[in-house]
Amino acid sequence: MSHLIELTDVYKIYHMGDTDIHALDGVTIHIDRGEFVAIVGQSGSGKSTAMNIIGCLDVPTSGSYFLDGVDVSTMEDDQQAEIRNRTLGFIFQQYNLIPKLNVLENVELPLLYSGADSVTRRQAAMAALERVGLAAKCKNLPSQLSGGQQQRVSIARALAGNPSVILADEPTGALDSRTGREVLAFLQELNREGNTIVLITHDNSIAVKAQRIIRLSDGKVIYDGPADDPKAVVQPHEPGEEGEAT
Amino acid sequence: MSFSQSFRLALKSLRTSKMRSLLTMLGIIIGVASVIVIISLGDGMNNMINSEFEKMGANLLQVEVMSPSPSRTVKDEQMYALAQENPGLIAAVSPNVSVRATVKVGSETYSASVTGVGEDLPVIQSVELTQGRFLYYVDVDRMQNVCVIGAWIDQEAYNGAGLGQTLYINGYAYTVVGVVEASDPDSGPTSYNDNQVYIPYTNATRLNGNATITSYLFAATSDETNTRAKAAIESRLEQLLGDEDYYMVISMSEMMSIMGDITGTVMTVLVAIAGISLLVGGIGIMNIMLVSVTERTREIGIRKSLGAKHRDIRRQFIIEAGTTSAVGGVIGIALGTSLAKLVGPMVGIEAAASGVAIGVAFGVSVAVGVIFGYLPANKAAKLNPIDALRYD
């Protein structure tokens, strides 16, 4: 059986004036169902580009990307939107909840775009909110919740559509360390229940919570292996960027 | 994105930023209100004109003889003969002789319009009597000194008990045999509408000292025969006078349709001018929607990342624009109808906004929002989700 995520020799090249910038420079990544993978790298390493491509928000310049057996590397905007809706659940650093909608309406959004009827939407959204322990806050506006609670709402939103992959982009970046640990623990719990989780971070201490680490540097994979291998957390030496990674 | 949620969101954002929404909708409100006022007053004016024409007789054909020589005239017998020869076309005829006369009751002079007519005038025009009778054939034939007076004279000169009393026209005593109902029974008789004094036309020519009658009133038998009746009269006049410049036949139904055309044109022009306001309102909506799209770039990015397609985003913003302009339209309709009710009586028109006009105004305001919302909505739909998500 094929891998759930299958990036093969992916390039993403941006043209900046006369020079080409290889944000991804021949990246091959395979991720299987049920894995908890952290994609780590410093800023400029290409991890955000990788996340955009894995999240079907962008297409590679060359190379192929099969998601759940479907070639998504050449899709149009609307087809990608449908894939995102059905296959992917996003968790963002800034939570990205819509401030005017209440918690329940926010969690219902992916179901709304999948065309589910209102009863199904409500049931699935309430179930997801119960899963993150915020069912009681369903009528609140996001601004009435704490940062940790808002991030849990966004996790509920990611879960509501029952996606194949949960894609977490620096999910603890805006949280204090204790709340961050709680969110990570929750992601581990989701993984134990069988969810595939891809975590994008620059932070080794967060990355080691995953089972497997893929380290990117200069658009290339420089490590791909278990998270408990000491080599997984070795930072490549990059002049001028020493102070940035923590 | 479901329609109801888009709609609810749009209403919510209208409520949360009231000042901005009001300013956005202002162009639509003014445009719709002025269209409603114009149509209401225009329809009211049309109704008024039509009812005036109805009173004068919708099948009335008015003949004016403008012969320069006393030898070429049209005699009353000739016109009565014409009517008798065409019973299928002409229902009645009456000479119409204006008399410049002083009307006195006792020593008091009244401003009255004295007209000499035939006994068939009530067949041609609506002449409702509250008391007594109209002129009879014998009155005309024997030149009896009898008259039928308007309600205002009855009230002013006789306190409403004029029947059987005496009235002096140029010093000749006339007996009042009938009283005409006030033109508007609700508001009572007025000095300019209800001051008529009808006398036999035979008496009128004698009072004028001129036997030539230059004006006749005909009634066609129905709407359908109007044109043919007019043609019959014209051919007879041509025969009698020998020159089409010497007479004129005015058909009331033609006048009505000419008046209708004129008011219609005037209204179209006015509505078109008011429509410019709608256009400006539409541009206002487009402007604020473009601002809204920029402000909500991040929201658009979030929605897209969750699977919103181009059309979902586009529909959301179009519904918002449409809702904004629809609410503006409703406010404009309310404002317009109440303004028309307020202004109407001031200019003596009973304003009547038809349901069709209101429906069209509402439809147009929604359409304006949808049309002018399309461009910003499309802009939103085409945003790149990555850039949109990163937008602060």
C-alpha cells in the first residue's frame, strides 16, 4: 500500500529578479498513516514551503506529491480546496479563528464547505468540541477564551472534518510553555488514537515530542529518522543564524 | 458557505458598525427614496389627471371652428343633423357658448362662468345634480330664461336654497331650475370649480349678440368608436368649411394619451436622474466592500485553508453586498413612501406608491448590491490562501 504522504524529488523555486531561490531543493518525504512526524528547520530552511505544499496550499515547481494516493501536485485552486477540506486539518500558530463567529460556528466551518447539512454539522462540531473539552463554551466568541482554549478550538476545528492528516504549524508558538505542553500532549493523544500528525516547528524541544523528525536545511532533507536518535536534534551550522533557533 | 449563514453574518456586520453601514447604504437609500417619491407623486398626478379627464368625459370630442369669414360658419342644426345621421358613432352633441356676463343675485355680483349649452350636455360630460333638473329641450327651443347653477353659487348666494330663486345675467332674470353637485363632494364646493351657470345656448347667443357658434361638444358612443366619430365629424366640417385650417377636433382620449405620454416621459427622466444616485450608491458599496475584503484578508485565508472554494468566498461577499443594499433599499422605500405621503398633500396630489414600484425598487437595490459587489467578491475569491493567511 502506498504512503499517505508521498513527496518525491520536490522542488519549489522562486524567481527573485535574476536569481532563483530553491526553497525546496529535491525533497523526498514519505509519511505513513498513524505517524507523528515533526518537520524541523530554522527559518529559511524551507519548512514553511514544505508545509504549504503538504497542506495543498501551494504546488511544487517540479516533482510529484501524492496525498492519500491522489496526485495533488498539479491541481487547480478549487480542486486543492476540496482536498484540503476532505483530507487535511490545519492547526495554526495564531489559532486563526474567525473572531465574528462563535466557537461552534468556527468548528463547523470545514463541514460547511464540505456541504454537510446543518444537523450533521452541529453533531460533528459538538463532538469535536467535546473531544477538546470545550463543549460548554460553544456559544462564546473566540475573544472570550484564553489562548490555550482558542488553540483547542482550532484543534477541534481541525478534527471536525475527520481528516486523514492533521497539519500543525508551530501550534505552541503563541502559547506559554505550560499551555504549549498541554497542547502537545493532546496532539500525542490524538496520535495514539490513530491520527496522522505532521508538526512543523523550529523548536527541537517540541519536535522531540513526535515519533519521527525530518530536518530541513537550505531546502534539503538533512535528517529523517526517529526522534530519540541524538542526531535528530543536531543543528547544522549556519553562519548568522546561531541565535535564532531555541 | 450556506446562504443563511452568509446572510446572518452580513446582518451582524451591518449591526456592529452602524455608522459605516449607514454611510455605505446612504446612496442606495437616497436613490430608492427619490425613485419611490417620484413614482408615487407621478402615479398620483396621473390618477388626478385621468379623473379630471373622466369628469370632462372620456369620449368627449371638442370641436372648435376658427373660420375667418362670417359666411363660412357651422350652424347648430348642421351639427345636430350630423349626430342624427351617425347614431352608431355619436351619442350626443351640445353647442358650447361662453358668455362674458355679470351674474348678480340681489345687489351682489358673483364671479361665475356662464355657458350656453344644449339639453344633452349631461350625456357628454358628467353633470350630477343635487337638486332640480337640467335644461330641457323646450328651454332651448323656446329660449326660456332658466339656468342650472354650480354648488358654490348655490351656497354663496342662496345658502344652499337656490332652487326656484332668481338670478340676473346681464340684467336678465333667470330662474334656477337645478343645482350641480360640488366637483369634490368631500371637500365641498370651491369658487373656481363650482361657479358654473348653464343656460340654454340659444339664450347665450342672444346675450353675446352673435349667432355664430364656434364651439361644440360631441360624445362618441364608446371608446372604440372614438376615432371613427372624430373622422366623421372632421369630414363633415371639411365639407362645410372647405379648409382643414378652419376647424379643430380635439379628442379627449387622444389628449389623455398625450398627457399620459408627457407625464410618462417626465417621470422616466426623473427616475433616470434618481437612478444616478443608485449608481453612486452602488459605487459606494463597491468601495466599502473592497475595504472589507482587505480588512478580512486573513479571514478569507482561513476559510480557504478550510476548504472554501472560489465560489464560496465569492458568494459570501456578494450576499453581504446584496444584503447591505437590500437593507438600504428597505430603508429607502420606507423613507420614500412616508416622504411622498408628506409632500403629496402639499402639492395637491394624492401620492400612491404602487406595489409594483416598491417591488421593482427593492429588486433594483438588491441588484445594485450584487452587481457592484461582484468585483470585490471576485477579488476576495482570487486571493492566494498562503498570502492571505500571513496577512496581518
